[in-house]
Amino acid sequence: MENVYKDIHVFIVEDDVYMQNLLSIHLSSQYTVSIFSDGLEALTSIQLGNVPDLILSDLNTPEIGGLELIKQIKASGFFSFIPILILSGEENSDTRIQCLNAGADDFIVKPFNPQELDARLKIVLKRLGKII
């Protein structure tokens, strides 16, 4: 039986409906999940007091993309502690480095293995003391 961490809230920032559904179905069995089509929606939700334990964001979303989302959250004195994992089809090493230097906790290239995604999420959550 897989561990269930329903007290952990994960924001998924993804504009592709198919990927939203895939991630939601996969992650909602373990975590509480909220879906946002772009970084602006996620930032607005956070500013309204809905603070996630972790953000999983696509790099290329409308309004505010993943890189800008990282920069805005990490620049905030209130929310800079929120870990951000980028999930993107972008395979360019310079882009990955740019995201990591901006404060991303990890960068996962699409297509991805769901078990690898689980392992990477758990590594970040363990480091933060959210799970044992």
C-alpha cells in the first residue's frame, strides 16, 4: 500500500488539460491537489492564503510561466520557503540550469516516469520534514 499524505497540499501549474488530468489522477491518490492553468492563478491563490506545501509547475504556461513563477515566489519574504519542481518538455541544459539557479528544487523532463516523479517529490518533502 502506497503512503498517503493527504495533509500535504500540492499545486499543479499546467496549461495542458491532458497533463493536468494525468498529474491530478496520479498525485491525488497520495496528496491533496489543486490545479492551475498558469502561474498567475497559482500566485493569486497563494496570496489569498491557500499556501501549498509544494508546487509542480510546467515551464511554459500563459500569463506567468514556470521560470517567472520561481522568481516571484523566491523573491517573496512570505512564500520563498515553498519548494518548486519544474516539469517540462524543455530539454535544454541552459534552461534547466536557469530554473535551478532561480530557485527551483528540481527539474523533471517530460515525458517522465511517474515513479521517478513520486521519488523526486518525496525527496523534497523529506528534506523539508513534511514526511518521514
